[in-house]
Amino acid sequence: MSRSRFGLAVASAWLLVIPLSASTPPKSGGDWQTHAERTQYRETGDYAEAIDFCRRLEHASPWVKLVFYGTSGQGRALPLLVISKDRAFTPEAARRIGKPIVLIQNGIHAGEIEGKDASLALIRDMTVTHARDALLDHVTLLVLPIFSVDSHERRSRYNRINQNGPEEMGWRTSPIGLNLNRDYLKAETPEMKAMLGHVFTRWWPHLLVDDHTTDGADYRYDITYGIDHGPAVPAAVERWMDEALIGRVMPKLEAMGHLPAPYLGFRRWQDPRSGIDLGSAPPRFSTGYANIQCRPGLLVETHMLKPYESRVKATYDLLVALLEEVNAHPDALKNAVATAEAQVTARAREKDAARRMVVLRSQSSGQSEPMPYRGIEGREAWSDVAGAPVTRFTGAPWDTVIPVFREQVATVSILQPAGYLVPREWTIVAEKLDLHGVRYRRFASAWSDSVEVQHVDDWKDERLSEGHHPIAVNRVSRVKARRSFRAGDLWVPLDQRGALVAMHLLEAQAPDGLMRWNAFDTVFERKEYAERYVMEPIARRMIASDPALADSFRAKVKADSAFARDPDARLDWFFRRSPWADPDQDNHPALRALRPPPESVLER
């Protein structure tokens, strides 16, 4: 087959995702208030109540289908609502009708749950009361009512100390302590694997909306938004976000009575004067991941100190304004995605090396522009308890101007290869490519060719994060060498829409690649060593037979005093240059292809 196992495996799995509403009928009654509405927004309902509300929606409207796309770590079914006036309840049906597909996910941080209550109310208003059914005229809508379902059920009034309600809320991370909104590209939680494999890469939504609640300073804005900018974002996607989201959705939201702003992540925590960066998130996050899949991603952040009712209604209104925009200009969104996919695919055929440069990471250039800021006055007061000044917000309005750093410059740029060649024994590579919908093929017979080896010259492991000690790759050299491949090894071409995902997984310097998240740590481990009394005479013979090597050694001793004082390091320097050294030490397992392998050696 010319495709990976991905298509067949996921298609089969989707057939097993059966709506459960037939076996478990919804509670009767005509009260269509959500739990939050019934309690005047003091509370949010639990998982069982949310599922029952979803079943009631499905029972009441032919436009709603509830499916369960997987199982959480603790065994809960993961719900997905599909809303379509055309009853396009499968990915294939949705593609046939050709409307843009919008995916709204809620509760990836389950304590930040207003998105769930806003989405359920909006679906009711579209499909039961029909007050807003026009929002479905030109859209197929997918809604994850609760993404992190297990943490949603770890309910407590003490879960988010910074947040103003509801009375009880869920927890931030999964039961094993992983943050789902750091898991998009590494994809190791059952919830993320299920969402990617059975929702994202089956439906291929044109837009991902991720609803949250922010922490941070106090200010008057009731809702903020995050979208990515800069050379790491496909140009067509960035243009759509600028024109549609910033240019039309946010002004409409302001006309609805809200005070929106770009996500206020200050350069110095809680200090608005330091300004905000409008950059691009790495693909561990929702917005960064959507972008490398050639799609816009919108982060929605209501303000934690505003009352829960205000936060739910702000999220509801933003979703209304957003869906009005997509309904008004459905082709604009579809064309932006199609253009991004086409440009990413075509890059593999570019002869000009400059046109094959891919930016994997960017940062602010330092150039800023002014933004009027509507804050809350804060005063620094000395605290004997903290032993330091602590900000105390007075509640008084504070208007000023702060710098916004929008311009981004590339910090890691990589020349795109023809593709990647991966030995089959690195099984995690095929697993992740399948999850992310990246096409690959396997070798049917042996083949050899010259390739580029990614040799990691300088790296360090960082502090504990998400159960890992991530690897920071500081310097890489790419060395041409001849390598042989066997039947079953992987060929990952880059003339596909998943090219950016493949590069972010398989480049040594990618900010969330497999190397960063410890999938390849064994290449850094020393397997053999030489005793001093064995290596010292060999080193002498190497010095005597190779004057250039001897000069390099003496220069190293002169320039590096720590090296000069360390006898083991001095002898290891020779060991690593001897025939006994491991030729694969510090080499990334994914080899960069200089040209595609011939069709004759690949599986069909």
C-alpha cells in the first residue's frame, strides 16, 4: 500500500465508536437550562450531568449526534458532539457537503470549564430553541464538551485558588499528572491519543478553538485571545487570523458589550509595563499544533477574577461572533487551509534552497508597538509574610499604554530535506506519525544511499517537566554518509500536508520533537569505554601517526583548562576518534534524505 497503516487503523476504530444514547435514554423533562444556569452560575455540573444534557440534545434534535471517541485513563467515555443541519455525522459525509468544520474543545484544563457551559447552552440555542440556528447554515460543528474528563471529576472548591468560581471545579492535569495542553505533539496521554487519532485526523477541522481561563494580573478585560504570528506560522493561516479574527470577530465581540484583548501574558509576570509578546507557541500547545497541521488555532482565555456568569457569557458571545464570521465567509477559512496545505506540500519540490527553509522556532525581534491598556490599579506593599513586596489591586481603573511585541524573527531554521529515513526498530516514530496523520511508506527490499546524519554536538537535559527531563539540543552538525536500509524501514516523504508535523517530530532541534521528549535518549548513552592502561598507549600511537590530530589535541589542552586537568577526558578524546568508538553515538535516528528512494524498493 502507498499509505501508512494510519488510514485503515483509524477508519476501523471509528466504526467502533457507537453512540450510547440508545441504550441509556436521557432524563425526561422540558427544562433546557444548563446546570450553571439553574444555579445562577454558582455551580457547574459533573460529568454525568454533562453527558445526560448531550443525550437530551441528541434526542431532541435531528441535527445533533453524540459519539464517544475513546476512553480516559480512569475508564470514562470521551464525548464528542457533532452538530450539522445536513446530518453530516461522519467525516466522510462532512467532506461531501463541503462546509468548513470547526472544532471547539472545552476543559482540557478541567478547572477552566466555562467553555463547557457556554457550548452546551449555544448548542441548545442552535438546535432546540432555534434562536441561533443560522449559525449552522454554513458550518459543521464539532464540540468536545469536556476533554480532560478524569480531572473534571476531581472536583473541589480548593482546586484553583486564583479563580472566582464556580463553587467546585476540576483539576488542571490528568490523574497521572500530565497536562493535556502540553501533549499535542508528544501525544502520550490516552485522551490526547484518542482525540488526535479519532477526531482531529479523521475530521481534519478547518479551525480549532480551545477554551480556557487565564491566571495573572487583574485588569478590566473580560476575555482575551491568543493566535500565533511570525515565520513559523503558514502565511495563509496567519493572514486569515489577522483578517477574520482580529479584523472582524474581535470588533464584533466588543460591539456585543465585551472588552477583548490579545492574551495578556506579560513579559514580567503581573507587570503590564513590561509588555506582551504576540509570538508563536510550540506545538505542545493547541494553537502551535493547529498551525503545523496547516490550520488556524484560537486560544480563548476569560479572566479568572471575573464572576463565573460573566466568563460563561463572554465565551458564549465569542463563539457566536466566531461562527457568524465563518458562516459569512466560509470559503475564506477553507481556502486559507487549502492554500497552506498546498504550499507546505509544494515546498518539497522547490529547487531553490532558500525556498526550502522551514522555521521551527521564532522569538520577538525586540521591536514593539504601543497598545492602549485598560487595567486595574495595583500598588506594591511590603509583606512581612512574603519577605518581599506584594501587589495589591485597588479595584480602581488604570489606563496606560503598554508595548506589544508582535514582530517575530526565526531562531531555528532548517533546510527541508527530501524526507526522512528511519530504521524500523525505532517503533515510536511510526506510532507518532500514525497518530498525527503523517503519511509514510515502508521499504519492501534493501537499499543504500548517501544521506545526512544529524549529529548532536551539544545538548543538555533540562529540569523536570511533564514527567520528562527534556533534551535541549544546542548544536547539530549534518554529516553526509552512506547508510543501508532494510525491508520494513520507514520512508517519510515531505510532499504532503503533514510535512511540518514530520519535521517537528524528526528534526533534532525541533522545540517539541521526539528527541526533546526523550524518545531517543539511548543515543546519548555511552555503551563502551577504554581502561586508562589500554587507551594511553593507543593514544600515543595516534599522536605519532597523525600530526594534525596531535595538533588538535594540544590546542584543546591549551584552550580548555578543565579538560587539561581531567585524565579521563583527555583519553576519551582519543577513544572517540579511534576505530573502537560507537559510530552512532550522539546521532539522531532519523536520517535526512537527499533524494527519494526509488519506487521499486518501497511497499505499494
